Amino acid sequence: MRNILGREIPKYIEGYGRTKLFKGAFESLGEVQKTSVNIKSAVPGKSKILKSIKEAVDACNIKDGMTISFHHHLRNGDYVLNMVLDEIAKWGIKDIKVAASSIFPVHSPLVEHIENGVVTGIYANYMSGPVAEAVSKGLLKYPAIMHTHGGRARAIEAGDLLIDVAFIAAPACDTYGNVNGVAGKTACGSLGYAIPDAMYGKKVVAITDHLVAYPICPIEISQEYIDYIVNVDSIGDAKGIVSGTTKITKDPVGLKIAKMTSKVIEVSGLLQDGFSFQTGAGGTSLAVASYVKELMKKKNIQGSFAAGGITGYIVEMFKEGLFKCLFDVQCFDLKAIESYTNNKEHQGMSASMYGNPHNKGAVVNNLDVMILGATEIDTGFNVNVTTGSNGIIMGGSGGHSDTAAGAKLVIVVTQLIKGRLPIVVDRVTTVTTPGETIDVLVTERGIAVNPKRQDLIERLKKTNLSIMTIEELKQLAEEMTGIPKKIENDHKLVAVVEYRDGTVIDVVRRIKD
Amino acid sequence: MRNILGREIPKYIEGYGRTKLFKGAFESLGEVQKTSVNIKSAVPGKSKILKSIKEAVDACNIKDGMTISFHHHLRNGDYVLNMVLDEIAKWGIKDIKVAASSIFPVHSPLVEHIENGVVTGIYANYMSGPVAEAVSKGLLKYPAIMHTHGGRARAIEAGDLLIDVAFIAAPACDTYGNVNGVAGKTACGSLGYAIPDAMYGKKVVAITDHLVAYPICPIEISQEYIDYIVNVDSIGDAKGIVSGTTKITKDPVGLKIAKMTSKVIEVSGLLQDGFSFQTGAGGTSLAVASYVKELMKKKNIQGSFAAGGITGYIVEMFKEGLFKCLFDVQCFDLKAIESYTNNKEHQGMSASMYGNPHNKGAVVNNLDVMILGATEIDTGFNVNVTTGSNGIIMGGSGGHSDTAAGAKLVIVVTQLIKGRLPIVVDRVTTVTTPGETIDVLVTERGIAVNPKRQDLIERLKKTNLSIMTIEELKQLAEEMTGIPKKIENDHKLVAVVEYRDGTVIDVVRRIKD
């Protein structure tokens, strides 16, 4: 079967089930059902504290075939996923499905668990490093299932992703299971991605290295949702959790792209009081923020909010009064954590509130401008941030597709050529985000606007910006690089790329050696 | 059928269904299921704002037989319930079930809707005034269903109380439905009781008189849960919402009871660092708090938390550093609202987090000492706070049964005689809270301890407090008042009293004229 983007999708995928074809970014909205959850209610007076992860595996009765979940706020400093899986492996348990919101290089021990059959399935919104490579090579028994951040929340709430046991990496936890991310030696700020896991996990275990007397304050995840607490020496390496500061690019090409992008935003008509904005933590994205900041100050614009993974740079804009508040699902650096801890206008949000298409309205729906990256973008404006030019998984949507679907103006910023390969192609290797949700591509050589945005094309034509078709950009790139050789896949399916609504937008197949 | 307390409960009750008999306060714990919810997901860009309540009734497609819900943070100043029901009546809709967390005298127009068949069922945790009288007289087609605060949250989460449309009285609301109770002219503080309604209502409408630009801060109820917003002139009368200040009793009998109670607490062994405490807003309860405050200061005790409906008096203790934090489901006065607004250690909690027995651990489970009132208490320590001595409904559990089940030391404080009637009786008219969850009764004439608390009896015997059996207290009262004449019921059942776990602990029958 082919979906609306012409991607060949099997009707049925082993380890996944029957597929639902992607039909368009907004075709699945309407009546939806949030699933029921079976839990065990607490007996007053009974302690939730267990002595070890071993005891938790036992208390939760983890068995072959179960799905266990993790969140990625500790990023490349996370110890929790490895500790839990090592314990599960010791028990001789097999066929575990790991639902980790993201997987990083630090999770390389997972490769061995994959090879040994301890882990046979993976759900992730993003993965990079050895696990992603192992998945790409087809080592995992079943294809990995790649969600978006909002789509993962949707899948959990809909019961598509049933979590038997959720493990919450808790930077601070009180003796009855109230959790926050603002205290302790591994403070990471907002715990937004963990909230659906806590609310819908059949069993939920808080793993902490900072157990405090009841009650903790503030509470990000309530005692209502926590079955057990395990106090360990360390849940993570603070150095891997956050970068000290996120920095604006110094590369002149990146700065040029950023400057052009800010001009597009200025011309769009959206830059007025109430302006809302999201950008990633990359150097070019931050440079866009810096130009937008200048514009906002010059024009005396009071924005409404910035959202996302929050960086120190966005915090600075907030502190200068350019945004009334911040919505934070995950803090990207120490400045963001500090601000989240101390400013009540720096508000946490769950992954569902952030980007779930199947609730009554996510934060992404209120974004004016979203700045996104791309590994590849095709002439249909479809973006790939899942696989690299070598066909290996090196990322995933994260919030890419969610924000693209929600924001009024979605701008992809990228150099036209990276690593001697053109970024604009006829057909992306993997579709992560559908072109219908992308408005503009800004490269250092020119700007392409999605033809569906004639209004924007009209506005931009009146400027001195270099506006061209995306086909022209592609040709420009190919003139410099030549037409790249297509990578060749074999038939083994290694990942299913779910759009945020649970339909299959693409699949990833193993690369031929 | 009789339940474990010997109360005659019909097997099946029209408008209620099959009854589950109360079997003991902790007999229903174990595996439970939270229900699924059907909602309609939002289309990005679509406004949630409607022009009027009329439009909301239409948009929600309210039809005969539906259940609509309200919360009671605006108490006797609430306009929302009346406005919505007046509109529903105008549409000619009949057979509506009103699930209001509490009903006050201000809701008297509901009586006409009951008489006209617009409203045929009521769910409430507490009711007083004309509606309670109308229910007691049997005017409502089906028996009213009386919950506890935690039990209502449980019923909603379990799907026992299915809400078709929840109306949220929103002191402040932004244009995408984020709600808080700390801004606007009808600011009432915590919106804890409304949270289950918002999370589990099929449709949810925020009715506000303070609509602000997106996004509001802080957020108590998230945009994820709100379908529609209606901006009206006024959602309530601020004078009815809160009392200016809650005050300690000046009555010497009340003060005596309070003093004795503080002595019981002191002797109990619970008054040490980490002490937690809850009391109501009544004058005697506040006097207990004042004596406890003195004790805590004298003994240099740092408490952990106070919980409940929060009063200015508890806020003062908190500000003096006697409690590390406050858990607040509802603010009782202006000082509490002010504190809730400005102190992050003054934390909101949902009704489920407060008292739901079927989650993974409610706040009541962590209470050391709970001070409760009683209209009647019988020799089995069963307490009635539902019906008056005339058999008319004049209250209900609210948090009574929840806190009694959770707290380590539960003390009922009351004068031995009120309105020339003994408070201690052989058999309470209506059981609200089972005796097994009550530890001590303190009256001005003496203290009775539940025989199951031999440990406490031993401790108290060593003091000069007047300890007697509850039978002795009853006799003491009857010597002064004579044995009161039993009120007589006919067979019409006017209310079902559900224990917090959803079993039927008692029923209320109509009084014979």
C-alpha cells in the first residue's frame, strides 16, 4: 500500500500490527478515545519505598513481553534506563519492549540487550548513537516505532502504547512519590515528557538520588501516580544532562540564513504584540532568535510566549520582557533550569499539552512561528530528520512534526549543502514531517515558499530576499554537488515512522551493505 | 440487605442501579480501573470562544438525560450553576442530572427545575439550604447521590459518574482555555474540586468573567481539557465566595473542647517534627489549631504540611514556619487566597490527590491528625454530618470520610448537647463516616476513645483528662436532655450515601410529616 505521500507501507508489520496509512496532517482529528488504566490503589500507611531496582522489578512483576518506559530529560547523562535494563537482564527476562521518549549514545548497553533478546522492541521519538545504528542494521527483532513528542503522548493516552511499568528518573522525590526536577544533584528542570507515562503507566516507579521528607515542593508529578520509590546513588551524570550554555552560531553562513529568516518573519505580518515563537537549541536557530529579539525590541513588541525545549537564550528574551511566559517541556541548559526553578511565568507543560494532536488543544496550536532544521527536504517540502544521508537513523521527529502542524509559519532553516550533499532532494529518504505543514525553506542561496502559501509569496516578492522555487534550489544544489547516488535498501524493515496521529507516514528499511 | 453497619440498603435503587454494600473502610482497595474518556480533538486555529451560555448548550449538544457537572469553589456566591440550568430549562431540556460537588442556598432556583422535571437527579458531596430541603422532602425524581470529596473524584475516574458536560467556573481564563482561580474579580484560589471534571468530562466549558490574552499564568486547569469558553458579566458574588476572615470561637465551651483536644494531640506522640494536620473552618476547629500552634512553638516543632480547605489561620501557622507546605483543594477565606496566589509552598491539589481512595496514594493518607465535627455520633463511633436532628439533609461528608480514613489520629470535636439534643446517640440517623475510622470524641464533659485504640487509651489514662466510654458520654447527655424521640421515616428513599469507595454506607429516607 502507498500512503498519500507515495510511501510504500506494508499492510501488516510484525511486532507492530496493522498499519493505518497517513492521509494528511489534519485528517484524523475528531472523536477520539482516551484509554482506561488499570492500577492498584494504595493502602494508607503502607510505604512506597523499595530498597533497590531489583526489588522494583520484583514488586512490579516484570515479565517477558512487557513494555517498560523511560523519559529523556537526563539525555546523554541518563543512568536510569541502563540500570533498569541491566537488572531486568539479570532476572533472565526476555522480549522487553523499551518505550523511551528518546535514546542517546549513553544508552549503548542497550545494544547488548537487543542482541541477547532481552529487548525486542523499541519506541522512541528520537534516537542517536549505537542503539540507533543497531536498529538501522536490523539487529532489533521487531522494527523500532518512532513517534513524535506529541504523538507519543497521544499513543499513550489512546492505549496504542500500553505501558506496563514506567520508570521516572526523579531528580527529587519525597517519601510518598511526589516528584520534581528542580532539586537534587541531577536537577534537569521540567519533566514534561514523563507525565503521560506517570498518568497512564500501570505501575510507576520513581528512581531518585535525592529522596526528601514529605512533601516536596513544587510537585511536577503527583504521588497519585507513583507506586514505588527507589533511592539510588546516582540517576545520572550532570555533565551529560545539560550543556552549560547553548550558543549562537559564529559561522557566517548560519548567520546569513538566520538573518534572512528573521526578515521572512518580519514580513510575514506575525511579528506583532502577542507574538509567539519556538526554536531549537542549534546555533543557527539561536541566531534566528537573536535577530528576532532585535526586531522585537526595535518595534517594541511584547510577545505572548515561547515554547519547547527551552534554552538560556530564550530565557534571556523572557527576562527582557519580550515574552509574557515560557512553556517548557524540557530544559536544554542550566540557565533554563534556573529560570524554570525560580520564575512562575516559566511554566512546565506535559508532552500532551505540548503537542498531542488528540487533546482539546495543544500549545503548538498557538505558535506563530516555528524554526526547524532538516537533514533533507524534498520538492514537496517533506522533511527528513530521521535518517542520515547514509540511511542510518540519527534522530527522529521529537517535536518537529508537532510544531510544524501547529504553528502558523513554519520555517526550515538549513545550509543548501552539507557534507558535499545537497539538502534539497527530489524525494527524502524518510519522511518525518509532511510538506503540507512546512511553509518556507531558508538556505543561504535562496528562499523557497510552499506554493500553498501564496499570501506569503506575495509579501516576500516585495522584499529584496532571493525567492525561488524549491525546484530551483534543488537545481542550484545539484549544480554544485552533482546528483547524489541513491542509497539502496534491502527489504528488512527496521523502523516504522508514525505521524503524530498514529498513522504511518513512512518506514525505514535496512541499508544494503 | 443490611450492610456491615446494619443499615438497610435496597438491592436496587431506581435512578441509581444495583447497590454495592459497604464492607469496611479499607475493603475495596486493590486493583481498580480508571475509565476511558471520549473527547473531540481540537483543530488547530479554531477558536474555543462562544458568545453565550446558550451557544455552549447548543455546541455541547446537551440533551434530555445528560449529566452536567459543577464545582463549588464559588460556594454561596456561585452564579454559574443557576445560569446554566436556566438556559437548559429555556431549551426545554428535561431529565438532567446535576453533579455539583456541593450545593448551597444560592442554588435555590434549582428547586423549580426539580419541580418542573428539568432536573431529575443530583450528585453532591454536600448540600444545604432549599435544594437540600427539597431533596429531603422527596421532590427530586431519583434519590440524590451523596459522595465524599475523594469519592466523587473516584466515581468520576472510575466511570461511575459519567459527565457529559462539565462547567468550570473560571475566575480567570485565557483565550485557549487555560484556567486559574487567582486572578479576576471572583478569584477563589485553588480549583482542586474541578480538576476531575475537567479531565474526565466529555465536553468541558469554562465560564469566566475574566478572559485574558493567551497564555495565563499560573495554569490550574490546562487548555488540553477545555472545549469551549464563555465570557459572561459575572460568575459569582465575591461576598458569597469567601468570608473575609475565619475566626476562632470565643465560646468558653468551644475553647474548653479545643484545649482538651490539643492535649490529646500532645499525648498521642504524633506532635513531633514532620507533624501534619488538618482542621475545618469552624470556630472550635480553629481554636484547636491555635492551641496546637502554641504547642508547636513551645516544643519547637517543624511540621510537614497542613491540608484541606485552607483558612487564614492555617496560613498564619504556615507563615510562622510551623508547616513546610500547605496542600490546598479550596481556599476558605481571603487570606488563604492571597497566600495561595503568592507562595509556591502553598500548593494546589486536585480532589483526587486530596482524597481519592482508588489512586496510588492520596494526601489524606499522610495526615497525622484530623479534627472533625459531628451532628451525631453513635456508640459505634459512626458519625452523621449528612442529616440534621430533624432528618433533613443539611450537609454531607465533603472531606469528612476521606480524612477520617487517611489520618493516623482522627478526633471528633463537638459539644455534648446541641439545641437541647444529645449528640452522642445509640444509632446515628445517617452514617456519613464509619466509626472504625474515628479514634477519639472530645466533648466538654469528657473524652471517649474508640476501643480499637488501646494504645491511645493507655497514653490518655496517664493524664488528668476525663476519659470515659462513649456509652458513658451518651448517658451523661441523656441525663440532661432525656432520651430524644426518634424521628420517623416513610419508605421513600431520598438520598443514597456513598462511602468514598463507591459502596453504599447508608440511605436517607423521607421524614413522615
